[in-house]
Amino acid sequence: MVQSSVLGFPRMGVLRDLKKANEAYWADKISQEALLEEGKRLRLAHWKIQKDAGVDIIPSNDFAHYDHVLDHIQFFNAVPERYTKQKLSPLDEYFAMGRGHQKGGVDVPALEMVKWFDSNYHYVKPTLQDNQTFSLAENPKPVREFLEAKEAGIITRPVLVGPVSFLALGKADRGSSVNPISLLDKLVPVYVELLKALKAAGAENVQIDEPTLVFDLAPEVKAAFKPAYEAFAAAGDAIPSLVVATYFGDIVHNFDVLPAFSAAKGIHVDLVRNPEQLEPVIKQLGPSQILSAGVVDGRNIWKNDFAKSLDLLQTAIKALGEDRVIVATSSSLLHTPHTLASEKKLPTDVYEWFSFASEKVKEVAILAKAVTNPEAVRAELDANAAAIKARAESTRTNDPKVKERQAAVTPEQHNRKSGFDTRYAQQKKHLSLPLFPTTTIGSFPQTSEIRVQRNKFTKGEISAEEYDNFIKKEIDLAVSIQDELDLDVYVHGEPERNDMVQYFGERLNGYVFTTHAWVQSYGSRCVRPPIIVGDISRPAPMTVKESKYAASISKKPMKGMLTGPVTCLRWSFPRVDVHQSVQCQQLALALRDEVVDLEANGIYVIQVDEPALREGLPLRKGSERDAYLEWAVNSFKLATAGVEDSTQIHSHFCYSEFQDFFHAIAALDADVLSIENSKSDAKLLKVFIDEAYPRHIGPGVYDIHSPRVPAEEEFKQRIEEMLEFLRPEQLWINPDCGLKTRKWDEVKGALTHMVNAAKYFREKYANKA
Ligand SMILES: CN1c2c(nc(N)[nH]c2=O)NC[C@@H]1CNc1ccc(C(=O)N[C@@H](CCC(=O)N[C@@H](CCC(=O)N[C@@H](CCC(=O)O)C(=O)O)C(=O)O)C(=O)O)cc1
Ligand SMILES: N[C@@H](CCS)C(=O)O
Ligand SMILES: [Zn+2]
């Protein structure tokens, strides 16, 4: 019998229940017990959804209150001493690592949080010491949650991040130089202990995720699989059977690693991303190994094309037989919203095109039946075929005017009028900025009052005029606070935006939106990606009204704030019927019009955020990566190059890993870049010297993800470190990212210290001159 399997389910719940519970706990509004109880309720609800859908293999330990990698850090007792020594409760220690802790005399920053592969989910990086040890926490979470499900009558397959990926996704702590993978010998026995405990609890199978297998691996990482999985093999029946899961890419280039998994029961591969790996993978499997075929997309919301999936599954069954094939989601469903059933406002034709997590689990179960007995699910197969056909034939998707404009794009439209030196000379005169100019990245606190007013406006409870007046008052407040703080380049604070991508999606043709389709981005923070269903165009200006108003009341330059084409694309659910480069160019043309309109309305500093540029980079080096960079960079340039030399183009990236695509960042030709840097080593900035980067840079001087307010001295120290790598005249002083998630008192406190630190250096260098 062909079994069905889900690699992971979204954690937030139907109404973002987990977000609400976590945030209530952080605000001291509910007790620890109440929060843990809510977690338990959600886990049970999610297992039940999968069971009711008929899924055979249901995951556990996929739930996390903040992040699943952070869970591993804690249950392997890999918590850095700066947290353990605070003697917080396990839950508070866990959140302290996730989001920092500044309360009751404890002041400890968060661990670094970075992108999970090429997704918009963020994980907490294991941060390891030279003298790192590991041990298994008492009553470890995977065992607890397995037993919890068992008690509810559901035998689950626990999910663990595998030892090689756990280490390879980690880093040495500041002050340590350990190569994480060298810690394998110490970590593997603890995995064995955990696996034994799972077996003792009744787990017959474990899903062990080794997604790093889709990367080009360093030799020492590649070599680590053998000893790790040999140790598991040596444990024999004392541990559950293992299914090694990979996703978000193909593993063909790492086939030489597969013998390491010869004792594993099966291998899971992502056949949505790389269907062509099916046949080569089949050939690599051991004589009785199972193939877990990831055919239901864990990263997008389109209804599965059953006919296409069944083709792949038939190929697998023909080669392996029914008992050696599992129908699975391509990855965890963490990256998809909870249920389509909550969407009451989608156009009816479009509604039929989608499938969210709760629907995808049904798809997996239907496919598992259909592959051997299509008649048993004939109605479902017919309905699916009809929906796929309706979408393929829909007139929503095609706008000839957009196509005409794309066909007329010229190479010249991608370039600014002059080189940076000429532009900068004009900008300097025009904007009269001091040395070490201070600015912020765009958003100011999205207070609950802002959200409530927007919600009232959306529901028609207040008029457009009332809402506009409210937004104007928020902009007044943002400007007056920046006056007080004495910043140099102002922002309007983005109070009118629900999200930096959704906001633009809502103003562009070619998109549809949801009301409840939340996806976890990090911790308790969620996003509601708009969905691209057709050719994209801009019916009217999107940001001019607010930026123009803000500039009219500001005594300093006001920065216009746009989300770049690549980020709009990446943080939407894109179409799968048209290449992403085409969608991106359509977005670029729409944004180009906006940039030009902002300039025409007196906005002479324009920031076009591209935080998703790095995330979109294909995970492996090679021609695919080169092709991506070419169209992504061209889209940014097309969006921004329509302005005069005297207008300063900024761009923002909230990550610090530039090493492998520095040339692309440089090719954007932005006058000023702001990047994340506060939680990574300032040494990463060395690439800017090595590559003789000529333009201006603002490496973030503080972590905005944490409520913690750093002391002025910390800012000075950070700037001092940056000056080892950047010239004073090219250095801007700004936070890592926007401040929408912070409270005003945190923002005022941190920015006061930041501006004071900038002034200190301004004075110091003025005296030197
Ligand atoms: C910069 N980041 C972003 C990423 N992706 C994006 N799409 N957007 C980003 O900004 N990826 C990388 C990083 C990740 N960082 C963040 C940071 C912050 C958030 C965040 O704050 N998310 C909010 C939701 C934002 C939103 O859409 N708000 C809406 C709806 C607000 C709401 O909840 N309304 C209530 C009713 C009102 C009330 O009573 O409060 C409701 O609908 O029930 C809005 O403001 O209108 C979050 O809360 O998680 C995400 C990623
Ligand atoms: N302008 C946006 C960028 C976030 S990446 C903000 O400030 O929130
Ligand atoms: Zn950012």
C-alpha cells in the first residue's frame, strides 16, 4: 500500500493563535502554564486535521513555540552560558535566545537569526563554543510531544534536524573559532540517546532532516554524514527507523554521500523543485529502501496538479513497487497558510486554484489512494482536473499591454545617467548631509492603535478620509520624534502599510489577497503574502501621497520608501505558469513609474528595499545562480534608474552574508546600501575594502528584532569596529532593519544612543580633519 506523509504542519493555528499566546505571555498577560497549554491544544488540533484527512504518517516535534532549530539548541543543551547563567525558567531561557531578555536585572541579547534556506522563514543559528559540550535535556521535547500524540491515539513520526545539518547551519560564537562540524563526535552520541528514548516511547520511525544536502558542501561537512549515520546504524533496533529528508533542491550532486544512509529506511526528496532527480535517486536507493516522493508543494499555494504528480508517482512505483513509495509534501508545510476555508473574500474562480496546508494534507492522502486505485477517488481527481484546466484557460492571467511594455524595454533604461562620483557630487550639494549621516530603514512602530484603525477602515467602520487623517497624524508624530532625535535623513514611518509587500500587492493589478493566509516569518511574526495570479501593472501611484505629505512637514530630507521588484516577487506567492524573471520585470516597470513619480513630487532620497535578493539566490553555485542574478539585478536597475543624478537611491538588505554575491550587490549601483550587521562579525565588512566598494554603506548598528535597548557605549564600539573596514566618508549610521515591531520607548531609547554615538564620531573625525 502506498502511504501518505506530511513533513511538518504550520504552527500558528487557524487565527494565529500561537502568535497571540506567545505575545500575551511576553506581555505578562498570561501565565507560563496557559501558554504551554495553548501549545498543546494547537499540536493536538494539527495532528487531528492530518488524521481526519487520512494522512498515514503524521509528524510530531514539528511544532515550536519560537523556532524548531532553537528547540534543538535547548534539548541538546547547547545553550550558551550567557543564558544558562541567568537561571531563567527553561521557557524564558528559550525565548531569551530567540528574542533577547531585558527584564528583572537580566540583560542578554538574542542569538543570531537567519533565513531558512531560500524561504522567508528565519531560524535561530546554533552558536557554538570552542569547548562546546552537548547532553540531552531531561524529558526532551521530541519524546514529550510523541507521547502527547500517542496519548491522543495518534502514532506520529517525530521530526529532527539531523546532526550534520544542525552543525552546518550553526556558527562559532563570538570569541570562539570552532568549526561547528568538528563537534560531530560530541553531538552524535546525544542524538543516539534521543533516538533510543524515542524508540522506548514507542516511535517506530523518525524523519531526520538533512536539508544541507541540497547545498554544495564543504568537504568536511560532506565527510561528516558517514560517521554520523554509521553511529545510528550501529544502534540497530535500539533506535527507530530513519527517513532522511531533503528539500528545496536536488541531491544528485551529493550522491556520493548516499552510502552513508544505507541503513536508513528511506530517503525523502523534493520533486516539486527538482522532478528530474526522481529517476537518478531511484537508481541510488538500496534494495529495500523507501522513496518518500515530495510531490505536494510545501512552499506555494497552488492546487496540486494531480495528473502531473501521478505521473511521477507511477514512475516511482514502477521502479520500486507500492510498498517502497510514500507520497509526501515536498517540504514541511510551515511555509503555507493554515487553511483556505478561512478565505471568504477571494474571487470564486480563483479560490478553486488554491490549496493551503489543511487542503494539501488532503491532497497527499488522495494521491496516495489515486496512484493505485484511481476509481476510489474519481470525484476528487475529476474536480482537480477541472480546476487545473480552468486556471490554464483563465483570462485573468494575460494583459497584452503589460507584454507590449516589456517587449519595449531597452538596455539603456537599466542605467543611471552618470557614474557615482558625478551623482554623489550633485547629491552632496542637494542634500547637505553631515559626516556619518544617521537614518532609519523606514518603518516605525506599528502600534496596536494603527492596526486597529486599519482594521476599522478595511471593515468600512471608518471612512477613507478618517483613515487618511489618522495616518497623517501618525506621520506628524514620526516627523516630530525624528526632529527630537536629530536624525539626518527622515522617513515617514510607513504607518499606512500593513506589510512591505502586501501593501504594494494590494495596489497592483495582477494580484489577489487573502484575509487569513498567514505564514510564520520568525518567532511570533507572520506575513500574509499576496498572490500573483496575472500580469502585473500599476494603475495609480502607490506611495506618493504619504511621502509628499511627510516631506512637506519635514525640515530634513525625507526618504521615499519602496519595496523592490525582487522582494515583491519573493515575498508574494508567485505564479508557476510564467518564469519568475518575467514577473519580476513587470514589478520593476511598475516600481519605476513610482520612483519617477516620487522624484517629481519632491522626494530626492528614495530607498528601494531588496531584503529578499539574497534569499532568492539559487542554493547552489552555477549557471542557475548566474541567470538569477542577471535578471534580479536588472530588475532593480530598471526600477531605479529613471531618476536624475541628484536623487539619491538607497537600498536595504537585512542580512550580512555578501561574500558569495558581492558583485551583484555592487552591480545594483545604489548610492547608499544599508545592511544588517549588528549581530554578525564586523569582519564581514572586509569584503567592501577588498573589492574597493566605492559607494556608501550603512551596516546596521543594532538588532531591531529584540526589545533590548543597547547602551551608547555598545553603539560606539560597533561603529569603531566598522571603521576598521569602511572609510569614514562612506559610513552611514542606521539600525539593522525597520522598527515596526518595536515599541516607541524602545525606539526612542535606542535611536537616542545611536545618534549620540554618530555625533561622537562626527566630532572625532571633524577634529582630525
Ligand atoms: C522585513 N521582514 C519581512 C519579511 N517578509 C515580509 N513580507 N515583510 C517583512 O517585513 N521577511 C523578512 C522580515 C521578517 N520580519 C517581519 C517583521 C515583522 C512582521 C510583522 O510584524 N508581522 C505582523 C503582521 C503585519 C501585518 O500584516 N499587519 C496587518 C494586520 C494586523 C493585524 O493583525 N490585524 C488584526 C486586527 C487589528 C488588531 O486588533 O490588532 C487582525 O487582522 O486580526 C496590518 O497592520 O494591517 C505580525 O503581527 O506578525 C513580519 C515579518
Ligand atoms: N522599509 C522596510 C524594510 C524592512 S526589510 C522597513 O523599514 O520595515
Ligand atoms: Zn530589513
